[in-house]
Amino acid sequence: MKYLLTERKILTASSILLTFEPKNSRGIGFWPGQYAALRFTRLGRPTPARCFSIVNRPNDQGILQFAVKVEGQFTTALQELPLNSAVDIDGSFGEFVYDRQFDQNSVFLAGGIGITPIMSILAAAVTEGAENTFTLFYSVRDQKDAPFADELLALEKTNSRFRVVFFVSKGDTSRFDSSHVVSGRISKSMLTKAARQNFETTSFFLCGSASFMDDMTEMLSEQGTPAIRINNEAFTQAKAVVERGARRSLSQLMFSTYGLAAVAFMLIIGAITTTDLLAHSTLSAEAAAKLSSLSDDAPRSNSGTPAPTITATPAVTSTAATPSVTTAPTQSRTYQQPVSTVS
């Protein structure tokens, strides 16, 4: 779907916020926490698709916002894209979504730019007015590298059931008051406090680097947290989009003129192969009969001639698996590990 880049805003020294508006439509629909695939034309050539989590909450204007960490060729090109440039955005994808009924007490664990899908969830859920509780542990290396810190603190003031704490692993922490910052990393004791010592009914939403996700998941598992309560969003969804595109291309090929010709060719080859197998089996049976007639130990029929040897013709079967494609998100609570942001 065509969108136009309408605004670019610097968030930190290494991240930017991009705003897109639909060109000739109402835009794609999405649930807070989902992501979309972006691609555009650069120097006259189409770029590959890259996936980014949607930062903003759903809106009537169809506006989409993405927070991007600039650290690779694609994100650098995206940063340099002129305003009003056309971008193709496909989606939405992912199952990293919040359920108001099931996730009544939720703890969100964000590492760096992993705040992006969580920001969308909190912006929608915290303002719903429900009596659910929300705690955000936001882990960053440096206090200057915390996108949306001011927005999160402002959001906390709108709902007494929402609490945000920043964990700064290195350097100064003076940007935040003492009630909102911890020097160091997220610990088991802090997780226990956030869960109110009840890991059975507390839902956890994790998004960050692979090492961050592994550390958080390990600590939660050690506390006996049920797997259904641990919701992960990792930076690996670009591969899934490529695989979906490959499956889609294969399906299109099967129904194209060339695809039908290929199927007909394969059927002809299969028929020839089956005929050869049958012929080979018949010749094998005749050869076996001749060998039996030359053997002194070959069984004899009542007429004194060797009894014919019967060889069964092997059956040839062919099965083809049809891929199953799911296009709509599910609320099954069995979450995969798709990216929040891929550079």
C-alpha cells in the first residue's frame, strides 16, 4: 500500500521517528504491538522489504509511525529519504498484542529500541481507563539513548496504575528522578516486585536484543512463569516476511501459464516413469522365471515343468503438501518470536 513520508524527527543520536500518511486509501489496520514491512525505490531500484514495529496507536487517519535505529544500509537510506517520498508498506503482521481480559497485570520489559512495539501497546492500553495494572522496565545502556522517555513519563501521569522505571547500565542517571531510575540491569528481585510475587497470573511482554531476551526469559523461567505468560518480540521477522513472499510467489507460479505448463510437464514425466517401472517389473519377472527353470532346486508343477515365479509390481504413489498460510493475527496466546526493528 502506498504511503508518503510526511515527517522525520530525531529521537536520539542513533534513532529517528518517521511518520507516514496513506496516499490514496484509509491505510492498513493494525493492533498495537504489530509490525509492518517497508520498501521503496532508491536510485531507480526497488529495495528489499524490512520490518519495523508500529509505534503509534491505531487512528482514523491511517497514520503510521516507526522508530528506527540507524545502523545499516537500509536504515541509512531510509533516513536520507526526502519528505513526500512514496513508500510501500505491507501489513500488519505479528502476534505481540495485549489482551485486556487476559493480561490484567502486565510487566513490559524493553531493551533499547525494543520499546517500539511496547510504546504502541501502552499508548493504547493505559488510556483505555481499565483497572488493569502496567509496569514498564526500560533498559538502556546510556540515559541519552532512551527514545520516548519523556512521553512515557507523561503517560504515567495519566494513569495511576501505570509505572515506568528506567534501568541505565552505564554512566550518568541524572536525567531521571530517583523514583524512576535504577543504575544497573533488571534483576530477579525487581521482577518479583513488579509481579507482586505472583508469576502465575502476571503477563510479561519482552522486546529487545537477542541477549536481552535470553536473559529475561531465563529469569522468568526460573521463577516458574508459565510459557503462555511470556510474550516475545525479537528482531527476526524480516526472514519470515521473505519466506511468506517466497511461498506467495510459488502459489502465483502454480496458477500462471508457465506454472500450468510446468505441472503438465511433471505429470508427463511421472507417467513415463511409472510406465518404465511397470515394464521393468515385467522383465524382472520373466528373467526370474528363466533362472528358476535352470535351477535343479526350482519347484516343479504337476506337469514336471518349473513353477513360474510371481513378482509383485511396486505401487507408485505421489503426495504433495499444501502450505497453510495464516493472514489474520490470533489471540491464542501462543506467540512466536517474529522483529521489532531490522536494519
